[in-house]
Amino acid sequence: MTQWEQLQEAAKTGRVNRREFMRYAAALGITTSLASGLMVKAGYADEPKKGGTLRIGMEGGSASDSLDPRTYADSVMIASSLCIMNCLVEFDSAGNPVGELFESWEAKPGAVEWVFKVRQGVKFSNGKTLDAEDCIYSIQIHRGETKSPAKGILEQIKEIKATSASEVTITLSSGNADFPVILGDYHLVVVPKDFSDWQKPIGTGAYTLESFEPGVRLVFKNRGDYWKPGRGNFDMVEIRNIQDQAARTAALQSGEVDAVNRLDARTVDLLKQDSNLSIVRTKGTGNRYCFVSRVTQKPFDNKDLRLALKYGIDRQGIIDSVYSGYAVPGNDHTLDALNPFYNTRMPQRAYDPDKAAFHFKKAGLGDTKIELQTSEGAWNTAVDCASLFQESLKKANITLDVNKVSADGYWDNVWLKAPFCAVYWGRRLSADQTFTQVYGSASDWNDSDWRIPAFDKLVEEARVELDQAKRTELYFQCQEMIAEEGGMVCFAITDYLDGYSTKVMGAEPHARYDLNDNRIAEKGWFA
């Protein structure tokens, strides 16, 4: 009998308690989700408990952060907003859309007209009862004259109206079977109608804001009357911006924080041996790490240069060196292999210095040096990845200058502005949302500035196509266009790697984002 089998037998016969079981399981390298599931079967299922202060150390914040949802671009503000506010649509652990403040929905034939039922009896932190007008207002602030990243994905809305105090009807310009997924976008949090004071946000979430130091920390206090049973269990929540990966890990190991995101893959196997910690791994759905060129700026308006960069990056070398195998190669677009529309016929682009050299020569750029702007502000290992990219391009006689810039304000000062820079994308749960928001001509977040009417037409056709085979073919063509013509070098899709104290319950993998879809403050509790 193995040690793991012996431990399971001890749990079944009551010879170890839950805490001991979880600690020993972690020492054996057993995932938290598997161990928790076996505890449930053994009759040790803990009911969520109230109390305590959850301290989270996170990468993904900056000094320019704001609680205005039209500005969110990274994890700290997403997780913070979900302490205070709720979305219209939530996603279960498998990534399926489920009701949140929109309790349920149905589409009329053709998926052009959608009717959403507003959840009843939910109150904002100021005492106001949620109604249809609040939901409509919270959508409308992302439409029209706005720089909201959600503007592009909402362009398809033709009309939105309250058909009663508890019902919203949305008519689209054309059918979209995935529209509820679009409404699950994290920017679409709900506030009262006409609300605008983002320094003092009002929401229907489990907590209220106590203090906010942008780029440093946020503190939240429990409201005490959260509408979701079993959730919102902590008395207080503190989210600390700890951008440095080593510092974040050290804070977890020392007990200074109870949870962290984005562990260094190179240290995970060692951390698994710490009986006070549990590691939650979400395989193959993590961040898409990319170097993105703006195709409207020289010299990146040259397609052959872009192809040279795509053939000139050693994807597997970066995965092995930087991510210790906790990643899969990207194929120069942001859809992942778990998406049902992932292009399985498109060969994985491999490192080929000869092809890189061929396309660079064909581009006719001579000895032109290519500058890549990168920073730990993009992601913690972005500079390491850029340095390895620089080395792999040397074999193709291509000179890459790596310009390390300040982490502070990276997403405001570099992304969407620099001709060539480091960027990562989180997972979008529908192909339509991915292609519309990342590559669509109407999107303010089209960071390669690759705006192609023929591509937009393919996306629009796929959106209304109900024949699965035809829709798949259209999405396959979309991925082929991006990979061949676009400005994105997407070289790796990582696993999400979260670290927790073993006293934190409710820490499970999620199909969309890490830290249980950035909702561990809402979903978790202390053992």
C-alpha cells in the first residue's frame, strides 16, 4: 500500500483529522482539489466558517490603478472589484456561464433578442434594491464615448431596455449564441444607476472598501448581509500589491500573507514539500505570454519581419528554462487547446533560425536593430523571456535590443503605445470574445493595431452560424489569419499556479482565472 493509499485509509477510519489530512496530502504532492474531494467522500466536508482576515499578495497592480471598471487591465483591480461588486454573469469552475445579478436568461429564435431576469431582493451597500435600470446603466457606461476595454465586445448591442423592473431585454445587431459569455466580462460589474464616485464604490458584493493606496494595498470590510449563502466569509480582506515574485513567495512562506497568485514555476516543486502550504495548479488555461508589435508602425508594418520574429523565438526553450515545463507553446494567437474551436489542423510553429533569417532578409531591413520594450510590470518573468528571445534571434543574425522599462505605469505608458512590447492576455471563455476584444477592428484593446475588415467579417459570420462544423471552419480561418499576418508572437500559455496557507479553504482551480477566478475573497474561508 502506498503512502497516499495509507493516508486515505486513515481518513476513512477517522485516524487523522481534516487539517492533518490536507497537510500530509500536500507533502505527498496531492492537489488541494483532489484532497478536498476525498475529504468530502470521507465525511470531513467543512461547512464554510465566518471570521478572520484574509491577506492576499498579488502581482498585477500599479500606482495608476482605479476602481472605475472602465480602467481595469490586471488582476489586482479585478479581484478588488469583486470584493465590492458583482457581475451580471458568473462562470462555474468549468467555465460555463451561470447567473449572478442576471439570474437567468433565454434567447429568442436566432439569438438576436435576449431576455434577462434580474435577481430579486439584492441590495447595494447603500441600501438601494437592485433593479433593471441599475444593470442597464452598468452596461451603458462601457458604450458610446468611452475608452472602456469592454466597448468593442458591446458594439453588437443594437438596443437595451427594461421591460420591467426585474427584466432586461437586449437586441443585438445580429445573432450571437455566446452572448451571455460576453456579459461575464470582468469589466461589467454592477453599480446603482447614475453612480460615478469611483473613489467610494457602491456595490452588491460581500465587502465594502475601507482604504485604497493604488499600487500598494486595498482593505475591505465585510458588510454582514451578503446575498450569496456560504460566501463572503471573512471579516476583513486585504489585497497587497507585491509585484516581485520572490517577495510574494517569501511572504506566503513566512505567513505574512495567506494566498498569492502567479508563483514562480521554477520553485513550485520545492514549495509543494512545505506542509504548511498548498499549491493549486490550473493546467493549460493560464496567461498567454506574448511579444506584440504594432503593425501600423515601422518597421513592424513589414509582414516578413513579423514572420522572422515568430520563427526566431525558441518557445520550448523558454518554457523549459523559465516555466519548468508548467506551460505549453503558444501558436501566435490567444485561443488555447481547451477551447472547442481551437485550430487543430494548424501546425505548431517551431523555432527555425533559418526561416527567421530568410524572412528577415526578405524584409530588406539590412542591419536594422529591433527594439523590444519589456518590464516586470508586464509580468514577473517578462525580462527573462525577452533575454532568451534575444539569444534565440542571434542564431538568425537578427539583433534584438531589449529595453527594460519601469514597472510603474507599464500598462498606461507602454502597452498600446510602444511599437514592440511584452504583454500577457488572460483566458477568454468564448472564441467570439477572444477575437472581438483582442483582434477586432472596433476594439480599443487591439494591441497589435491589426485591423482587417476580412477578419472582422469572418468573426461576424461565425457569430451567427448555428452549424457547428461551419462555425468551426470560420474560427479556424481566424486563427490562421492572426498567426500568419498579425503582429503577435504568442510563445507560451502557462498553468495558473496559486499558493495558499493550508488553513484557506475554497481554493480550487478555475477554467478562467487564477485565485478561483479572482474570487477567493468571496468563495473562501478559514478552516
